[in-house]
Amino acid sequence: MSSIARAFCLTVSLLALAPSAVWAAGPSRPAVDEPVVKPDRRSTSLWGRSFSGAYLAGRHAEREFDLGTAADQLERALALAPDNLELQQRVFLLKLSDGRFDASLPHARKLVDAQDGLTLSVMRVALEQVRQSDYAAARKLVETIPPLRYNAAARPILLAWIALADQGRDAALAALESSTNQRGFLRLLALHRALINDVAGRPDAAAAAFSSLMEGDGDPSLRVVQLATNFYARQGDTEQASALRDAYQQTHPQSVTLMPEPVATGGTPEPLIRDARDGIAETLFNLAGIYYDDRELAMALVHARLAEGLRPGYPMSTLLIGEILETQKRYADALALYAAVGEDTPFAAALALRVARNLDQQDRTDEAVRVLEAFAADKRPGGVETLLALGHILRGRERFQEATQAYDRAIEQVDTLQPQHWGYFYARGIALERSGEWERAQADLKQALTLSPEQPYVLNYLGYSWIDRRDNLEEAEGLVRRASELRPEDGFIADSLGWVYFVTGRYEEAVRELERAVQLEPGDPTINEHLGDAYWKVGRRNEARFQWAHALRMDPDEKRVAAIEAKVECGLDGCPVKAARGG
């Protein structure tokens, strides 16, 4: 039944603060911006075997996301063509992407001196000036950045933080005010207005800015809530801090491990943004989040590396970089990154979840289980979430009874059930159903709907399970119909609705709905099999056999192969096989 329901899983959303634009990045996409490396025809001796070998080896490593090897090989090529700016750009970007912050600086300086126009090299040199507290030099560099695309907001914010360090609060706020007309970036500018007032020791102005930001249109991002919660807790307003945290977690239950308790054990928490340098790093982190949200992973990575270079060891940058590395299937690099962060961090649970997820993705599931079990045994904050993650990993490996036990332990630790806990029961209900404990599974799915009645995937899972068992068909139809209203473009839910029509003998309606399901989810063998069954019942025999044969080519569950083959051979009427998903 895994093909009809989406597993409830823990995900981390480092939500951006600007509008999105779609740009898909995948393994075939280069790891950094694409400078075109052109040969220098005046020096043909530079283009012998050693240059070509190093260059081709570097480009191949880059395509494989082995950025360290790519940087080293292309640097060898650069030594033979030192005036090639395009190659200089590529080496700089690769070193920065690989986390070699200091090693990227000489290349950045050469590019800035050559006025090559690469914004990232200007940023890198400006950050070095910030590290040296030479804010006047940093300002001159940042002022040369053209206010294009996301830099339309990043540039004035960077200048504002530089001004705060060099000239004071009023100059910093004036720099921000010059960009209040940047449509789409008002929330980002408002956030940094609040942070600058906070760092400048103006808590009343900071509180007003945070209040305006939280009351604005739209759902506040995770990062905004983190920073606002930290501010209110430091001002002694623990009630407001807890309210913000709880409200966010009710609508984003997966964020628990990224929302530490507002008040640190033993007193007031440390500020998340302590000074202008932290503010600049935060700006770059925000920019990385924007690129990540737009799936521009290469740009997200280099900006996150810039933030990390200016503020080493800050967990939020580490988590974002790690997520990008995992997306690029650089699991060993991600594990090394996580290991470098000490356990004494408010985000220890989030790091444990990342390490476990990473190990599981490498088929090192038993190691992942040990990581989560060890964390849960320590009774640290986030233990419930680690048990849930343990259940998700075990369920994904079809170890359903072990998954159920992990979910049992998580639910036992919940003192008072709230609407956001619906996912706990949904996840356990799936594990129980898959392990054959239907009565318990049914109770859990009903409990999930009691806590949150309009969850379409719970409605669909319970409804389809009843349909599959030919039980409570009228109520089942109501559940899947409501799920379809909530998610009209979901092919699996459309399949459930079509199947209840089939089971209740409304074959023409079944055909229409199942044809829609196949259009929405064309690659699922079960939906194609169902459509074949419906075609057979309305007399469209050739089309039925085509759909069944098509389902066989889609790698169906082994338990279904013989049944589908029998349908292809002799249809529904002559086969001693019941026309139903499971049997």
C-alpha cells in the first residue's frame, strides 16, 4: 500500500524571505557558475598534454561533485595559464564551494584586481576586510556590487551592517531606508532593521520592528521565528517567546529540533546575532536560504560558505551546507561537516537527525539506528523527534514492527495531545497496517483525524484501507472524496476515488476518475492496473490488456506480478484471481 500514501517524514525547511523562481538543479548541472574557459592561442605551449589533462580531470571531478579534486586539478591547469580569468574564476568558486575559505582569498583578490565583474569575488575580499576590521575598505568594495536580482536587497543590508560597525546605528538604518522600495524584500529588510536596533542597544525599537514583522502578511519563516524568540527571551518576555515558538510548531511540527527552548537552562540565552560581523554573516545566510528555496544549489552553497567563513561553526550554516551536500550525494562530506559541530549546541537533535538520515541514505541503516537510539537514551531535548525519525527510517526499510515500537516510545513521551501530533498517529498507523495489525492501525488513523480532521493523506489512507477490505464503503467514499477536494491534483487520491467507484460497481465513473489518476501519476503500476480493470468492465478489452501490460513494465510489487500476468492472458472473467489491489 506504500504507493497510495505519502510517508510522514521529518524535513527541515530553511525558509527564504523572498519570492521564488524555479531553477531546477541536479547532478547534470555544474557545481558552480559556468565561466567559459578559452585557450590562449598566443601561448600554444600552455595547451599541451599537462594542461589538457589537468583541465579535463578537473571538469570531470566537478561534474561528479568532487569539488576538492576539481579545484586542485584546475589549479594545476591555472598554473600553466595564470592570465586566464575564466579559469581563475572557476578555481575560486570551487575552493569556496568546497569550504576552503582562506584558500579562496588569493584567487578572489586577483579577480578583483582584474575587475573581472564576479560579484562573489568582491564579496569574498570584502569579508576579509571585515575580518580585519577595515570597514572603510569593505564599504568601498560592497558599493561596487551591482544591485541586481537578490543583491538588490543584500547590498544595502551588508552596507548597513558595515555602517553600524564603522559609523553607528543611525548611519546603518539610513542605509536600509534607501532600499525600502525593493518589492519582495521588505520582510528581509525589516528583519535586519530589527536586528540592527537590537545589536545597537535599542530594545524598544527592535521590539517594535519584530512585532511589525511577525504581524505582517504571510507565514513568518523559521529563521524569523528563531531570531524573534531569542530576542523576546533575552528581554525577559518569556511568555511572548514561548507563544511565538508554540504557534510556529503547531503549523510546522517538523521544525521542533530547530526551535530550541526560548530560555536557556540557568538563565538568559545568548544573542543569536551579537555584533556587526554576525549580522553580515546572517545576511549571507539569508541569501543562501533564498537561493536554496529557488533550488539554485550552487549559489546557495557558495553563499552559505561565505557565511560560514565569517562565522565558523554556527550550526544553522552547518545544517544548510549539509543539506546541500546531501542533495548533491556528497554524504561523506556532509558527515564530516556534522561531526565538526560539538554536541553542546541547541541544535544537537537536528544534527543527530541529519547524521542518521545521511547514514540511512548510504544503506548504513543499523548505524543510523544506533545514532538515534543513543541520542534518545540521553534524555536530551528533541528525544521525541529522534524516536519519530527512528520510526520513519525503520518504516522506510520495511521493518514495520520495529518502526511501530519506536513510534510507541515517542507517543508515550507526549504529555498532552495537540493538533500537531496527528502525524505521530498517522505514521504509526501506516507501520501497524503494513505489519498486519489492522485494528490498532485503524484506531491510530482515526485518532489522527480526531486531532486534525482535514489531513488529506490520512483521509485517503483510512478510506482506501476500508475500500481494500470492502468495509465501511459509504464512509470510505466520503473520506476519499474529501481528500480529493483538498488535493485535487494528487493522482494517488484520484486512484482511491476511482477504485471505490469500481468496487461499488460504478464502472463508467471509475474509468473517468482512473483515467484522471493516470494522467496525474502516470508512472504508478497500481493505478495503471486499476484502470485496466475498469476498462475490462466497460468492454474496452484491448485497452485493458494494454494497461495491464504497461503496469508489468513499471516494476510492480512482486506479489502482484502473477495476478497481472493472468489478467493479460485471460482478463478478469476467466482468471481465478480476484480483481483487487492486494489479492
